[in-house]
Amino acid sequence: MYSNCDVCLNYDRVNQYTTVITADGDEADVYYPTLPDATADQLPIALMLQGALIDKADYSNYAKEVASYGFVVVVANNERTLTAPNGQTVTGLLADQQQVNDVLEQMKIEDADAHSPIFEIVDTSKMGLLGHSLGGFAGLAAIQNINSPLVSSGDYTRPPELKAGIFYGANFQTAENSGVFPPIDNQDIPVGLIVGTLDGVSDLGETASTYVKIQDPLKALITVEGANHYGITNQDSDRDPSRPRLDQAIANETIGQWSGLFLRSQLLGDPCAFNYLYKTGGDLDPIVNVISLLPGT
């Protein structure tokens, strides 16, 4: 049933299917672990908010790794048009805060559908966010319950089911490359940030500056040695001018593992995941460094 017990319990096998998000027509890939002795409401939801212009399929390795820690991971292709501050428009795969509510409602529908692969195994009362780059920005805005023009049509309201978020290669600036990092009012929702030391798009300094501005613990900053901006995707991309020194498969696994552990510690209350994340893992994993702030410290 489980493997990798030297780190923390996770499931050996992960299944995948494709669905359509009823609210917006987005096609989405859904990943969930095989449960030999399934019980009702066992798997919380984890929504992956994609980076700009990155297809959902490019996150399959990462999504499978996160799902193995006990989650239904949803990765949707959200196409929309974005107007930049200079007036130029871009149409393509771009994350939107409203996906949080749309995907949550879709998972409630599929959990109640006897023909669904995830019938009655989803814990629809708990949702965590994952995100990459622009998707991480969208996730940070969604947690704060604000409508950022960059990632919102203006009608987003945070659902009470949203309990935690962890994001890769992301920062939260008032404008791109502005160097201005506003306070992040996470309202006691735990937030984790993961960044590669060779990220040439959202660099370590920008992510660290964002981490400092997260107002309420629990929070964590996790660095992955040798990974660049695309360490989370199946393939590297020359859209990051910085080349990675970490093998891509290892980067996928490492970022997925720490994302899964973060959500598992918060949404499932797993003490093993909590201890590894905040006490021992940073010493045991030679390519990872962790700093964190817990409530009351």
C-alpha cells in the first residue's frame, strides 16, 4: 500500500483520467492514488494552477508525485486573454483565481457521481492549492481573498474549503520586476514557497522577499539546489535563460514530494509529514534547505 517509508507514507500507484470543468469548459487531468481499502471522504483536493502558456500535460510527473501523498490533484488547461499594463494582450493558457471555485464545485459533482472514478472518496471540505510561476501568483492572491487584475476577472471569493497552498517558482510583487513586495495577508492559511537556486525567472531573492511578507505563520521556504524555473515541469525550457544542474526527473520528484508533504501536514494532520517538513527533512535531503515559521515561535 505504501512506499518511501523512510520519508513518509505515500501510495504506490496513481491513476489518471480527464474530465471537463462544467463551469468554464476547461479540460482537466485528475490524478488520484489507488486505495486498496477506500473510505468515504479520504482524499482532499489539490488544485494545480499552471504557469503561463504551459500545458497541463507538462505537470504530469509532478502531479502524480503529489497525488501519491493522498490527494486528488486537478490540473486544468485554462485559456483566457490577459491585458498587460502596456496594453498588449496575450491569449493562451493562463491561470485564473476563479478556477479555485470552479474546480471545487466540479469535484463535488464527481464525488457524488456513481460513474466517476473518484466516487465518494474525495474530501470536498478540504482544498489545497499548488501553483507554478503565474499560477503561484494566482494562488497567493486567492488565499488573500483579493481580486488581482492580472489573474482575476473580478468576481472571485475565497471558499471556506481552501485550507493551504504551496507554490513553486513564484513571487508576489506589485508589478513584474518592480521590486515592491506588499504584505501577504494569508489570514492564518498556511503558505509554502519552493524555489530552485538556479531559477532565472523568479529568482531566489524574489521568492525570499515574498516569504518575508507572509504575515501569519505557518509558513515555509524550501530551496532546491540546482533546479531552475522549470524544475517542476516534465521538460526543461529555454524560456529560463538559466540552465539547471539538477536532473529533471529528480527535480520533479523532489518538488512534488515537498509539495505533497506540506499539504499532507496541513490537510491531513499527518505528524510524520509535519516532522519531516519542519524538523528533519532539511537535514536528511542533501539538495533541499528549509526555513519556516510555526505559530507561537
